Amino acid sequence: MLFNSLHFLTFFPIVLAAYFSIPQRWKWLLLLSASCYFYMVFIPKYILVLFALILIDYTAGIIIERAQGRRRKRWLAASLIANIGLLGFFKYFNFASANLAAFFSALHCGFVIPNLDVALPLGLSFHTFQSMSYTIEVYRGAQKAERHLGMYALYVLFFPQLVAGPIERPQNLLHQFYERREFDYQDAADGFKRIVWGLFKKTVIADRLAVFVNEVYGNSGAYNGAALIVATYLFALQIYCDFSGYTDIALGVARTMRFKLGENFNRPYFSRSIGEFWKSWHISLTTWFFDYVYSALPWRWYASLLFVFLLSGLWHGANWTFVLWGAMHGFYMVVSILTRETRRRMVAFLHLDRAPVLRKTWQQLATFHLVALAYVPFRAKSLSETWAIMVKIFNFSDWRLPLHFKSDITGLWIALAAALLLGCIERAQRDAWGSISFPGKPPIRWVVYFAMVLIVVCLGKFEAQSFVYFQF
Amino acid sequence: MALRQRSRDEIYKELTDVFRDVFDDNQIDLSDETSAKDIAGWDSLATINLAIEAERVFGVKFLTTELSRLKNVGEFVSVITQKLGR
């Protein structure tokens, strides 16, 4: 079920009303049933895959907690293999077989593995990572094994964050299912504000920008460098508004029911370095990779960093383009760490420390452009298309923007004006985490909120366009 | 024992300079118990910068897994001492 669909618009109020009307002891069951229904709207039979995974990890958790020595390690390994195996089977089987076939054909060896004709279960990369987080934390002794199967199932299936995160840690989420929850006006108001804010980002900005990005990237051969540069900038805005908009809705929905999910974004495009960008973009995934993979690698920092970023690229999709995206970010990180001292000397030499605003602006612009450049492989369909687009982008001979877009140009202007508003608001909230609240007394605030809803309803693009990160 | 103690003190002094340089803060004073919670901005990335500086100053090399096991500065100093003694 999509958050930006009519289906959800009826589903959510019913669940919310029922949630606060029934006794505490049945609340978990309601949430679990609602979550199963939410998931089954996509492909019903895949819920069985999730149930199997839940049973394995639930059992593994209890055994890991009770066992000693090697047995604990074996059960952790069993849980990790089950999760990664399942992810590998659904997400990477065809990618691996195609690459193996290409490899063997290069060696003139007729070796063919049949392709699997299965759709990827929605959000599999997200909930397998959340499940692994549970068994790893139990193994580390940081989380008690959950004895209530229903509660554990809810930890994996909780519908606000089921298909695209935030990837939660058991320490943050599991105990919340046990807490007593009565309706709270403030939480409900905060939750709904966040939902509207998320819908604004998704329907007014992301989906409107997507029309142009899809037009240019869908036929990249027909457009010149200038158009591709603009489309890449627009894609940077689109993907941020799409994913952070989804996250706002997820956090807002959870908040109305008085759950607090982890923040996933912190104004990433205002980052002053690539390191800062990764601390503010898809935070739950970055911390997952750093806490569980990076920290366990027996290599020097640069090798570990590159590996983690390559893996993060592959996590996004079974395509070399995503691996290249990860490699670019890994390369940026390593270079930025290695050049830290040189850059510091340069700042002193140029006396840039006396012009902090100029320095900050330069750092933000440079970081944004590096991130935007890496979006080329992220958005392109193949490595060869990436290469062709890069060649056009860096061939500075043709600067004329083509003015013959098929799509409605008004939509683009609406999206850009909305993005400007978003940028101004984000800039004004210095330390706030994505949450939105306007100053002023209640009547003025209410006018602003009403205007926001009106903007979403009137200017939003409600064609139930899926979220970009759902495919991962 | 006295020699060992002194070298640990020296390591402390040099490591304090490394921390002050990485975090750009001359007020930092280290103790065995100082941990990531006590210094603003001490995260995985800062740990890499600390390791690179420490590698340069002490002439040793660290692996990612060694660094991520450290709970506080005391353990960091112990790892450096151990590596220098090899």
C-alpha cells in the first residue's frame, strides 16, 4: 500500500481510531494484523517469506541468548545466512547469473544459469537488515531476546516503516510495543503535521520533478549536456524529497500512535563535506553498515571504507550502476580524509578562515556537486549510459537548454517554487530534525497549517506514484 | 615499570595533541575514561582521522576492527603501547 494513495487514506484513520479504542492488551494484535494487511496489498503470498524469516530470527534470538560458546556463533551465522540468503535469492540471483554467464562466455565456455522469474518482495532489503540488527544485538548482549512471537513479528512488520525504513534497532523499537498508549493531542498534531509535510515533499516536489527527470533520463541520447545537467540537479532534489518525504510520513504515522521512530535525514544538502553528508542522509542505513560491517573488518580504514560503500551501493540494487555510485562515494570519502591536512593548510594560506560564510558556501556547493555527480550512475540504466551521459555533461560545447519538453512546464515551476520554500524552511531550522513547526500564536499557526494542506491538495500530484526507495 | 609508566605518559601527551589537532580544540584533556560521549563530534569518521594522525605520530598501523573495539582513551593508549612494544 502506498502512503500517497486513497487506499491508505482510508486504511490509516480506521487503524488509528481502532488503535485508541481497544484495550491495551489487544493493541499489538491490531497493529500486527494491520501491518500484515498493509504488506499483503502488494503481493499477498510474500507474507509467507516474511513469516519464515520471523520464525528463524525469533528462534535464533532465544537460542543465542541461552547458549554458550560456539553454539551462539552458529545460531547467529544461521540467522545471518537465512537473511542474506533470502535477499541474495530474490534480489541478486539474476544479477549474479548474468555476470557469471558473461564471464564464462568471455572464456568461450557455454555455461548458462536460467534466470529466475520472480518479483522482488517489497522492502526486503529493509526488513532483512532490521531482522539482522535484532540477532546481532542479542548476540552482543545489548538486547534481550524477545519471547513474545507476536511482538517480534510486529518489530519486523510494523507498517509505518515496513517497506522503506527507517531501519530500526530493537533497543529503540521493541519496548515501545509494550508501553501503555492513550491518545495524546500533541503527538497526534505533531504526527499529522509531519505527514502533511511529507506529502508536500512527495506529491508537490518529487513527483512533479520526476516527470522531467524521467523524460530526459528515459531518452538520454536525445538530450544535450545542459539538459542532462539540469535533469541531474532535478533528480537530486527529487530523490531527497521522495525518500525524506516517505520518512516524514512514516515517522508522522508512527507518531500519531505515539511511537517514536529514528530520524533518517538531517538536511543532507547543507552538508559541508561528504562525511557530513553521510551523517545526514539515510542515517539508519549508514549507521547499520558502520556498526555491523565496517567495525568487523580486519583491514585498514581506506579498504574498509571502500568495501562498505561498494556494499552500500549493491544494497540499493543489483546493477553495476549502483556499485559505481557506491564506489564514487567511497572514493570521495577516502580522498576527503586523505586531503584533510592539505585543505586545512590551503584555508590558512588563502585566509578563508576570515570569511566563514564564503568558506561554508563553497564547501556546501562542492559537496552537493559531488553528490549530484554520483547520481548519474544511480539514475542511469547501465554503465554504458552513465558513460555517455558523463561525456555529454563534461563536454562544455553546447549550453543551450532544449525548450521542447513534452511534459507540462507549469508542473516544473510549481515543483521548483515548492523546493525553494523547502530549502528556506530547512535553512531556518538550524538544529531541528526534519520536524516542522512554525512560530507564532495558534491562529497564525493554524492558518499556515491549513495553507500547507491546501497546497498539498491543490498542487500535489496524486497519481499514486511509487516511492523510489520501495524498489530497494 | 617506571620506564613503562613514563612511556605511557608520553603517549598520553602526544595523543592529547592528536586529539586537539583533529577536533580543533586546545581545551581537550584526556583521561583513561574519556570516551566518544565526552567529546563533541567523536564519531566513526573522527575515529578514522584520529587513527591516521596517531599512525603518523607513533609510526604504527591500525585495523578497523581494532579501532572499533576501543571503548575509551585508556584502551586506545594500551593498543598503542602494545604496538610500540612489539
